[in-house]
Amino acid sequence: GAARDALRRVRSLFALGLPVLVTLLNKCAVLAALSAATSVAAASRGAFHEIAAHQILLGVYFVFAPVGDALSQTVQTFVPRALDDDDDANGRPRLGKAARAVVDGALRASLALGALDAVLAYGLPALLPATALASDPALAAALASNAHLLALALLVHAACASLEGTMLALRDAPTLSAFYTADALLVCLAFAALAAAAAPLTAIWTAFLAYQLLRLAQFALRVAALAARRPPQQQQQQHPFITVKPSLAF
């Protein structure tokens, strides 16, 4: 009856939302571990200016990171509208010519906007006079020596966000959440080791950049695999005028 139908809808919503929730929690865990590792490592050496430098770098990162997030939302909006009518043999959407054009455009935009983000983000801590962001010479030096890592992280983030949006648009959220869970575990362990070793700020931000590069490689390979999906040829031949397509409506 109505209760059973309501329960089915709740289960459908839970199945759709859980992978996204796991993904968001893992992202938060990585950023929290980044700051915790910086604080512990810097405090162990009495390099409190590195904690301040990290906070400024992270603040600049969050200023420009939404550009990548906007690309992800753009892909999630327009790719589903451009998907092929024929799903693959497992009922999953295929990345056809029209959808590929959207993804290709988003990737090109991510490279252009990511490069712009990187240049601007690098310029703020590295090129501005020391008094613009910090009057302490040690703090200014820490900002300048890590600005390139901030810039590269933003450049990679834009492309990651575009590919992430593609995976979500193709109903591949479970794979995305699995990637983030594994990556978060790996990078949090790395941050813990760096904190225990009282590593300098540059080493910790290098690990953060490595995390960005890791997820870029994973997402790119996964999207390439999704793009290679083909419709079930035998089913098309038997039912040339009938297409049964699953719906996300509930």
C-alpha cells in the first residue's frame, strides 16, 4: 500500500544519496587531516608561522575552488540531457556523441579556468609585498615557498571536479565514493606520518597535491571506461523499435 510505496521511495533516496554523502565526508576528512597534520608538525618544531601560512594558503584555495565545483554542477546538469537513448547491457547510461561534447567542453573549460585560478592563487601569496598578507618575514617566506603547490592543486582540482561531475551524471556515484574512501584513507595515513615526523609545510602540501593528482588519474581512467560503453547489440536487433530505459524517478 501507501506505506510500502513510501518505504520504497525512502530506500531509493537513501541508495542515491549515500554514495554522495560518503564522498563529501571523505573530502572533509582529507581537509581536516591536512590542517591537523600542519598544526602538529609545525608546533613540534616551534614553527608557528607555518600554521599561519597554511591557514592563508587554505583560505586562498577555498576562494578559487568553487570554480571547479561550478564546472562539476554544469556537467551534472547538461550531460544527462545529452545522453544516448540506449543504455548499455547493464542498464547504465552511455556517453554518446552529444554528451561527450559537453564533457569535452567542460574539460577544456576546466583547464582554462584552472590555469587562471592557479596564476591568481600563486600571485597572491608569492608576488604581493610581504606586508600585504603578512608583516612577519618568516610567514611571508613560507607563503612564497608554498605558493606553487597551492597553484598546482587548484589547477588539478578544476579538472577533477569536471570529471567527478561526469561520473555523477552517469550514475557512477558508488564508484566515486569508493575512490574517495580509499584516497582519504591513504592520504590521512600519509598526513599522520608527516605529522609524526614534524615535516615542514612544503612536504605536507606536496602530499595534498599528490592526493589531487591521484584522484585526477582515477577519475580520468574511469570516465574513459564509461565512455567506452556500448549498447547491447543483440537486444537492439531483437527489439529495434522498443527501448526500455530505467528511471531515477521515485
